[in-house]
Amino acid sequence: MKAYAYVDRIALESLVEIDQPDPAPGEFDIVVAMKAAALNYRDLAIADGDYHIEVRPPLIPVSDGAGEVVAVGKSVRRFRVGDRVCAAYLPDWKDGPIRREAAARRLGGPSSGVLRELMCASEEDFVMAPRHLSFEEAATLPVSSVTAWQSLFVNGSVKPGDNVLVQGTGGVSIAAIQLARSAGARIISVVRNEKHREALQCLGASDVLLSGNPNWHRQVFELTSGIGANVIVNVAGGETVSKSLLAASGAATIHLVGYASGKIITFDIFEAIRRAAKFLVAAAGSRASFEALVRVLELEEIHPLVAQRFPVQNHGEAMDSLRRGGHIGKLVLTFG
């Protein structure tokens, strides 16, 4: 089989195609023919040597993927040949609060990921893909959508009528808009430019504000009759967190999901005290959260948004597009 790997060093220019033997399943393993893989900002951070965990070669990168079961071990009970599955990003986190030991194995770094034609692992490391989704759509779920679900409905609790402020147009942002809207919340989207306004409104955003307006946080209070945002999804970190805080209602929950704008966060503690704000840091989600997400996606017939598809051999082009940003939804690599 073919795979793509950092063999000698981890850098985008060192990601090469390699040949490996076709895997055979152990007693409790399944073999999955990968059909699609989705990129996350963490894939760039790993390639750039800017990830929060040490990652070493050799490594098959990329954490998010979906495929079809083509072989099963003799004692496998959860899946059968022909099932469509997604790999779990944190395969050892089955349920409950995250523990350090459950977060050690992370697909795509430091553990090898999904950028290979055939993936063999324990049946416990996979989740059944939503029946109504394509492989490309299902591939977007393991990090972005599960993080949005875990943040909004496990770590936090979005309620009907809540004002939910969502920053950005990436995978977590789009999933948060769709999921919070399905729960009956009002969505206010904050983006850098106008070009995605109509698409965001179609996805469920009631209002779209521009982050370049220095008074956008005041607009949030105007739109919500002086209440502010009950729940905030901040995907950029850095200096954007302090502005998010200014848009918060009393007792607001602010979910910190990413760090594209910076790893160091500063804010006015008096503003946080006045609002009794609660900050929660995202850490993806458990397999149980993933399975709950799948049920909701099927029930509500929600489709993740795929921004662009690339053949897997064009992974360099896809990574460049990810670095440039400006797209809405996820970038996906397809096999075969």
C-alpha cells in the first residue's frame, strides 16, 4: 500500500510517498481502506515545529479520516466488512473527563495518522460514520466537529435562546454554528470580511459582524437587547480573546479552541470579574462524544461544509491553501 510520511524530518517539503506492506488484522483489529482525510490547523503546526507536544519522525501525518472496513479480526464485534467508519483522533479517550494518559496517543502526531491507503487498528479506535454523509464529509468530523460538540454540549451547555458568538469560518466554527443553531440558539458570526456573509447566514448565523470594526463587540449588545453573548467560541486566541470578552454577557462561557492569532492571551481581569466569565479550553472530545455527535448529525441531517477537495498526492497544495486561509469549511484530501 501507499502512504505519505515524514521519514527523516518533519517539514512539509519532507512529506513523501512511501510503500508499506498491506496490513493484516489482529484478533480485535479492523482494516480500513481510507477514502478521505481532512486537514486541521494542527497539521500545519506539527509540520512547522510549533505544536504543543513533541513530534518526531518517522510519522504518517493527519488525524482526520474516513473509510470503508475491508477486513476484520476473528473476535471483532463492533464492525463488519463494508461499514463506513471514522478514526477517533484520541483513540484512548473513550468517555468521561479527559485524563493525561488518554491524551498521549494522538493520530497525526505524535502517533501516526490516516494519510495512508490502508489503516489497521483496534475496533475500539473507530466510530461508525453518519449514514447520510459522504466519505469527504465524514472525514471532517474527528477533530473539528467533535471539538465543537464537546465544547458546546459536554464542557458547556448551550440552551435554546442563548446568544452564541462564533469567530471565524473554519471547521470548528462552521460545526459550532450548525450544532448551536440546531439546539435553538441565536448565532452571531464574527469574520474578517464580507465574502462569506450569505453562506454563514444559510448555515444558521442570524447576524454576521466584521472583526475589522473596532466596535463590533458593542454591536453584539445592540443585537441582543443589551444582553451580550452567553456563549463564545474563540478559535484564534491571542489578542482576539480580550475583544471576545468585551462581547460577553454576565456568566458567559468562553471556549478557547485555537491559537492562529497567538499562543499568549491577555485580557482585563476586571472585565472578566464584572461578567463572572468562565474560560474553557478545548481538548477535542471522547469517543462517546463522537458517537453522540453522529446521532445528532443523523437526526438533524446536518452536513459538514467541505470547502475544497484535493487528490491526496496534491497534499502540498492543500497545505498551502490551509496556510493562506480565507476559505469556509474544511479542506479534504481524497484517495483513489
